[in-house]
Amino acid sequence: MHAYIKIKTDPFTAIPIQYNYLIQSAIYAALPEETAARIHDEGFKSGKRTFRMFTFSRLLGKFVLDQAAGTIAFPEGATLVIASPDTKLFLPLMNNLLTRNQIRIGQAALRVEEMRFEEQKVENDVLSVRTLSPVVAYSTLLRPEGGKYTCYYQPGEREFERLIAANLAKKYEAFYGRQPPEGVVLIKPLDRPRLHVTSYKGIVVKGCTCRLKLRGPRELLQMALDAGLGSKGSQGYGCVEKTRRG
């Protein structure tokens, strides 16, 4: 399920450009304590992996950057999209946001002007999506001389497709507690990927945005819509929405 939250800002309200952690914190703060603890501390497990089973978009809207100050402003307001297959997260989150009528991003208290829900359904074994936040796929590798480094992959690369497909299978297993359906997910970029170099709590994260066409088991494609594509979903990466053309 997707929630589209329209946020009203005044022209003089600015937030840090690297705001992923602030929005993640705002989401947890809007949840009842026991729900936030369940998601943050326990999550959904598949082997050694733990998934929080939600993702969110970048703030969508016309913006003004102040590179010198390291801030971004949305004079006409912005829209935040949150996606999750976990209705136990959605219902209290939305109730609290509507009751408080605001969401706090860092030091800025922003008014929640409107909220709508979309239950986006996968109808068959083909799905076209638009990325609402960068999709992250990476491996941690060992240097010959010692130490580790992170290698990021882009849509169109074989390792990107393999990692995304494996991640979807793990999310399915973690959320439903059963083996994922047989079959692989194939991914094709529909336009040129755009690289985004961002920062989460001071750690550099690289991801890509573009339109993508996915083909594979319908259940795994639904997981892609609801829980996001790739790694670091609950940090604000891999949020996608269904498109009608592609």
C-alpha cells in the first residue's frame, strides 16, 4: 500500500539537503512506541537479514537548493510517499499524522495538508514502475591488499538485477514466513539511469533513479511495489510506484 502525504511549507522553511534520516526518524516518532519498537528492534527476519518492511520517497515538488547552507526548501509544498505491505504500521502512522496535523522533519514542523491511499496491485507477471527514491544495489568486497570497499551497481548491469531479485525473495520470505515462489525477476531500465550520491548519517550511499520494467512471479513484483526495490528501504531508498505505460 502507498500513502501520499501532502505537506504544506512556507517559503522560508528549509531543511537539510541530506534529510533521509530526519524523515525516517519522523516516521518512527509518529508511530505508537510499541509499534515503533517492534519495527525498529525486531523487524521481519530471513536468516541473518532483518527488514523493516517500509520505504519512502524523496520529498516531491518544486524546490530551491542553497548549496552553501546545505539546505533545501519547498516553497509550494511537497509530497512524501510511504509504502509498506505492513498494515499494522500504516494504520497507526496515518491516524497519528492526521490527529497531530503535522510532521516534524528535523527542526521544522510541517503541516500535513492532505493524505490519500493507493492499493497498487500487480495484475500479471510484468510491472512497470517509476522510482521515487534512488534504488541501491551493492556488494562489499575485499581489497587484495586488505580492507573492504563497497561496489555499487546500476540498472542494466547483471549484478544489479541479481541483487535486486535476491533481495525481493528475502523480503517475501521474511514477511510471509514461507519460501518465495519459483522463478526469477528480470529487470530492464526504460530510460537512462540517473546516479544520486547521497548521505545517510554521514555514510555515502549511491543509488539510481529511472523507469524500470520488471518481469517475474506476481507475488515478488507486488513485494517490489509495497516494500521497495533493493537495499536500505527503511532509510528512504528504493521507493517505487506503478506506471501505466512502459
